[in-house]
Amino acid sequence: MNTTTLTSNLSLSQRLAAFFDLCKPRVNSLIVFTAMIGMFLASPGFPPIERFLVASLGIALVAGAAAAINCLVERTIDARMARTRARATARGTISSAETLTLAILVGGAGLWLLHAFINDLTMWLTLATFLGYAVVYTVVLKPATPMNIVIGGASGAMPPVLGWAAMTGSIGVEPLALFLIIFLWTPPHFWALACYRREDYAKAGLPMLPVTHGVSFTCQHILLYTVMLAAGSLIPVSLGMSGAIYLGAVTLLNLGFLGLAIQLCRKYSDTLARKTFGYSIVYLTLLFAALFADRLF
């Protein structure tokens, strides 16, 4: 069955559902969550509910559009990888024109919400984040260098800054500390995935670190960045952004992450790499939840 036949057989609701999957809702839920925590931390009390909801929606829409553009650009690569070959763009179940059109509409709507109801700083920062992920990382860095995720990780680290800017109209050292935490978290998070998916990446021709430099070298870098992350995660305490609740939680979280990183260096296995990847998601979620809890109590 060719692409034209596949797309013509889909109803409107099926096309929209396929596009929604391309927006990577599970990944973007963590993005929006960290942005929301940025909003809470930026507000002396609870943030104004309408402003909070509109800013969250605007950021979510632009993040979803960026994810869809990523899937569109990488559709031929995704078709060669077991993890991504079921995506609608890889299978051809919705056309490139449809994906691009919907991404422009969704992303444009998100930017308009931020411009009309939040502030222009948040809109421009969100647009820059979109371009950083959809263009700089996806088009330029990912196929060019094994350090793609280190450089490109800046885009993924922006949500708390966006949330802070949405509430205050400015950027200070506090949101930059949150940015640094996610920036340092991204490489060990992604490299753990790349280790147990290295054959997929090699087949796709992408220069991921485990493919170009081997698993042992990558695990050493996972440990290095985890150590830096453990140090960086203490900055909110030093800035007075958080107290005992966060310090206790992040200490335990860091011990768990460091323990897994050390095990990867000592005796690697795909099972352990998969476990580390899963733990990294729990780590970031609970870290930001602890920031919120400390702020609340």
C-alpha cells in the first residue's frame, strides 16, 4: 500500500490523533511540568490561575509543534529504527504537508497565546526554544556530531525559564539554576537510552556517542555528567530557593543516579542502561516535585 492510499483511508479524527502522537505527549508532559514549577517558584504566592493555565497551554502547544517537526524531518531515519518506525510520519499514514500545516497552526496558536495574554519575552524565548530543537538540534547537530545532545540540550532545558518569564517578565539567576539542572541531566538521560538502542542508531546512520566512541566511553561520560548534575542540583539550596525538604529529596535522588552510573561503568548491560534511563525520568520529575513541595510547605 503506498503513502497516498494510507493517507486517504484516514478520517479527520484519525489524522488528528496521529498528529497528536507526533507531538510526543509523554515527553512534553515533563517539559510542561518543569515549566509549571518554574511558574510556581517565580510567584510569591500561587500564580494567577488564568495566567498559569494560558502560559502552560501556550508552552505545550509550541513544544508539541516542535516535536512534530522533529518527526517530520527525521521520518526516513525513524523508518529504519525499531523505536520510532511506528510513527505516522515514518509509516506515511499522514502526509508531510499535513504534518507541517498542523505544526504551524499549533505552534502559531501557542505563540499567539503567549504574545496576547502573557508577555513578549516569554513568546520570543519559546520561539527560540522551538527553533533550537526543531532546527538547530534536529537538522544541524543530530546528524553531525556525537555531542549533539550536549549542545542541543539547551533547548530542552528552557521550560523552567519560560515559566519564570511568564510570571515575572524577566530572567534572573534562579531560573538559570533550574536551566542548568536540566542541561546537565539531559546527556546522561539520553546517553543511557542511546546505549541500549545503539544498534538502531548505527543502522540509521546517526553519530550517537555509543556508536562513534563505544559504550564504555559513553558510560564514563554518563558518570561525569551525573557527578556535575549532583553538584548543580544543590544550587537552588545555596540560592535560598529551597530548604530541607528539597535538600533531603535531591540527596537521595543523586545517590540513586550516581549508583546506577557507577554500575554502568563497572559492568555494563542493556538492562542496566534501560533501568538508568527510566530512573532519570523519575529523578527529574521528583526533583522538580521536591522544589514545589519545599516552596509549598
